Amino acid sequence: MAKRKQTVSGRWPKEEINTLKKEFRNKTNKEIAEKLNRNESSIQFKASQLGLKKSSKHLKKMRLRK
């Protein structure tokens, strides 16, 4: 059986919050989740708590991919 990647749960260290603030506007939640070893929903939830938004440039790029 394949080993599941263990994710971090609970508290967010300052370093991870700083990374999230720095990268959220221009990277996908998946990219940030992989970097921080967290799931995508936790990235979105924490970003929402912090009032972070994706940049319009990033959102436009994401729409073009569809």
C-alpha cells in the first residue's frame, strides 16, 4: 500500500503565514499546499482568515487555462 503524504495540522507557524502572504496572490493553492505540506482547503481557509486575495493577473491566467 502506498504511503500517504503526512500533512501538517493545527497551528500555523509565522514562517508559513509569511510564505502564504507572499505567494498567495500569484500562485495556485495547490502549489502553496505542496510547498507547505498542507492540503488545499487549509490554504484557502487560512488565506480567507487573513483577508488574502488572488491578483487579477493570476485570476485572468487561470481563466485562460480552462
